[in-house]
Amino acid sequence: MELKIEFDDFMQDLEQLIEETVQNVNHNSYTKEYFSTKEVQEYMGGISKGTLAKMVNLGLKKIVIDRICLYKKADVDDFLEEYRR
């Protein structure tokens, strides 16, 4: 009986930890104001570098500082909204 109670407590704690971790991951991923190239690819649904380059050619704004590319989340959202059908 004691073992079952401990297991139930463990499972409850584990479920809570998983829920908190998922919330933190979601919060940290998409509340950032600027994305790296890899992050913006993930944010846009896992697109390739080639597809991202095509989007930049179509007008997606990027910031380049000493070969580091950053994308402002608001600019990405605005760009995607332009192509919404």
C-alpha cells in the first residue's frame, strides 16, 4: 500500500514537471523579440535555409551585423500575414 502511494505521488510530480517544462519551452521559444536563422526556420514551421532565402528575396526583413543574421519576430509575423490567403 505504501509503495502505491509513493508511486502515485511520483507520477503526479512527474506530470507537473512535464507540464511546467512544456510551458517554459513554448514561452521561451516564441516570446523572444529576435530570432537567429535556425530559430526563425523553426518558428516558420521547420523551413529550409533555401526557403528562408527565397522569403528574404520576397521581402522578409533581416538584420545583418558582422555576418550574424537576426530576424525580428514582428517582421516575420508581418511577412507571413502578407501571404495569408
